[in-house]
Amino acid sequence: MTAKIRLWSNVPLYPSWQQYFGDYQPEMLIVYGKDDYIFPGSGAEAFKKDVKNLEFHLFDAGHFALKSLGEGISAIIEDFLDRKIIKHSIYKIALKKCLSDFILSI
């Protein structure tokens, strides 16, 4: 029940997030399961309207896409961060370790 309350409490913030995305155009990676029953694929598609610096991946998966497609998704995340965000090798090593540990834990 608490998670549900927190989830819906974010809805009033959506317009300000959309405004931020439109104004600042941050680098953004969307990795989504198209059959997600909690956050439908249409929600992922909506980012395309506001963000030009968007890398978009919609997988044939549900809400637990990372669990079912972990290696492929973690490779996409790592590649994106490597190209767009992370500049120093120490962070790349830490990222690889975190992604590996996370995939092993689910």
C-alpha cells in the first residue's frame, strides 16, 4: 500500500518534469518492457515528445525486464554511460561491478 501511495504522489510532478526535460534536454536512456503492466510502454513513448537527446529501447518484456533480459539491458546501460556520462576508468570499473552484482542478485 505504501509503494502505491508513493507512486501516485509523483503524478502531480509530471508537468514540472516535462518542463525540465524540454528546457534542459538532458542525455536520457529509456530501457523499457513494452508489456509492463505497472508502467505501460506508452509512458515510455511519451518521453520522445519532450527529449531530443533520447536513446530509446523498448523490449519484448514486462515489468521485470531487467530480470529476464539482464545481460542485454546492462550492456546497453553500460554503453550509454560510457559514451555519454562516465569519463574516468575507475567509475567504469565500479559500474561494471554494480551491474554484475545486481544481475546476480535478481
